[in-house]
Amino acid sequence: MTLQQPPAPILINNVRVFDAVRSGPTPPTSVLIQDRRIAAIGTRNPPEGTVVIEGGERMLIPGLTDAHVHLFATGTSLAGLTTGATGTGYYTALAAAEQMLMRGFTTVRDMAGDVAPLRQVLDAGTFPGPRIYPSQAAISQTSGHGDFSDVYENANTFSCGAHARAEQIGFLRVADGRDQVLAAVREQLKKGASQIKVMAGGGVASAYDPLDVLQYTPDELRAAVEAATDWGTYVAAHVYNDEGVRRAIAAGIKSIEHGHLIAGPETVKLMADSGVWLSTQPFLENDHEYPNPENTEKNKQVCEGVANSFAWAREQGANIAFGTDLLLEPEKSGLQNEMLTRLSTHFGFKPVEALRIATSGNAELFRLAGERDPYKAAPLGRITEGAWADVLLVEGDPVQNLTVLANPDKNLVVIIKDGRIYKNTLA
């Protein structure tokens, strides 16, 4: 898809810059944006035709990032996703993408859903939305976290088995055995995945798998890693329980999605020593609602483990990524900003630490996509010369008080992504 013409240069005057590299903001300065990148910091000689924004000594920060979203499922219910008309998921994903951008999230890593075509549309500047690192369909074993078939249906590994609706729309892929896992990974890479997601343990929302179960044998997990490595990228694994985390690390998986039921600091130290990321979420119990007591109890167990997983990760020096994992409850999607602020208000991070995790920190995880990284041409998640021009002008000081980001409608006065202005209340 052809990009639109580059936007006019932008000069943002008189702003304090938090570049997500240094420990604090700069004194008031100016930032020049040109050709979709940060062209200069401190310049006063903009080219002709430059759009000038007077910052009034507000703080300029990098665009926020979310390491675990589901654009395909954020704006719809489970029934809507699995029974809706063909194409419904794309309409809701397009709306969800715009809402995320207007909340200040300029880059997201999508962890299940056929969003590679959406990424191309957004990158072309045709519609508003964040940059997307697609995983395409999440890959699951039969009876795993991604098996949405009915219990009376035959497993689709048998010739008589049918593919559930969630598979038909590219949200999930059920694959059993080394050969099917290899094919499933290659299928997602063929469709534009920048990284691969597998289900390696029990889940909260799924019907058949208690939280303690292990999913995929070591050989199946290694098969996924081998296929992804051949394409220069990595595998992330959905898993809560301790033994599943250890199995995933041994297989070469580089990102643990969730990890809330890790048993102790020893496993987190193993993650740190192995260079494995903890991509986790600051859940509270009322973030999700479930129609039956079994799923409600599983949700409670997961939420009780959040504080420990964060504390051990900090103690052991593990790489921490921030994500939200909001899906299938459209009325809850606005929690995205509040969940970011919880890193500071609930889980012990200084505001500047949390802000760095949600900008340059997440960007380091995204870069593991290597040659499959759609944005590898420039640095991401920071305000430095040559970086992608994804920036937010904030009313208030998020370096001292992260909660100002909980109200993006009021406190994000300018939103720029890819050098394009999507919001400017100072105009």
C-alpha cells in the first residue's frame, strides 16, 4: 500500500523533553519533526512551510506503547467475534485502533488476530491508529487456551474435525504435533506476523484448561521456536504457571505473556539470566467479568499473583514489558490508560520507571522481531534525533505523577504519530 505524501514539518517550541533515555526531562527546548522522524532537538531554523506548535513549557514524551493488545477482539464480545458477519472484526478493529491512538498509544503489539492488513492501512496514513506488531493467529493445542471449538466436536486434527469460528476468522489456530505446529507458525509468518504467539499453559477465559495444566510438549514448543528463528524472529508464550514458564524458557521462547502464577524469584532469575522478557499486565480482579464461577475463580487466582510477579521481576532484574490484554468486553477498553498508571499507584514503580517501561522499554521487546520488524528503519519509543516521530504533549508532569495519563482526553493536548498531527487542542 502506498504511503500518503509526507506531512509538513512540525516545530514544537518551548517544551521539556522526556526522551525515555535519560532519567528526567530537559530544560525548555524545541523539537523539529520532518519526514516522519525527529529531525533535530534545539533547532530554531525550521524549513519553509513548517507547522509551529507553542508548547508553553509542557512536557513532550514519546508515544505510549502496549505490548499485549487484541485489536480484533477489543471492540466486540465473544459472541460478536465468533458469530458476527464476515468483516465485522475489521470494522471493530479499525475503531479500536483509532481509540487507542487517541489515548496516546502510538505502537502496540497485537497478540492474536488477523491484523496485518490493518497494519498496512494504518501505516499508509489512510486511517488513524497505532503502529502494529502483528502476531496473527495465536497457536494452541487441542483443549488448550486457544481451542474455541464445542466440546462435542471432533478435534480438527482428525479429518472429520471442523475448524471453529475463531480459527476461520484468523484469531486462533489449533495445531497438534511438531508438523502441524511448524505449519501453523509458517502460516502466520506468511500472513505478515512480526512475531509468533503460542499457548503454553492454562487460561482464564477458556473453557477446557485449568490454570495448572501444561500445553504443548517441549518438542512442539521447540518446533515453533525453530520455525520462527528461521524467519529471524521470536516466539512469545501465553502461560501463567511456574512449570510452564520454565518449559517455555527451555524451548527458547523469548517473551512470557502473563506469568502471574510464577512460584518464586528463582524462576524469574532464570528468566533474567536467559534474557527472557516478562510481558505482564497490572490486573485487578474487577477488570474482567465472567459468566460462571470456574472462570471467576481462575481470574481471582491470577490477580492475586500480580504483585508478586512484579516484585520478583524488579528484584531479579528481569526485563519487564507493560501490556493490558483487554478483549471481549468493549465497555472495559478505556481501562488501558488506568492500567498503565497502576504500575506507579499499585505496584511500586516510580512514575519515571513506569513511563520508561511503556515507551523505550517495550520498544526493546518489539525489536526482537529482527528482520520481521516492520519499523526497523528508525528507533522507536524515544525522542532522539532520527527516531520515529511519535510524541505526546502532556498537560501536567507524568515523570512526577503518572496519573495525569489516566485522562487522555484532558491531558494529552497534542498527539503526533509518524510525523502526522492527530490531535492538537492548542491550535
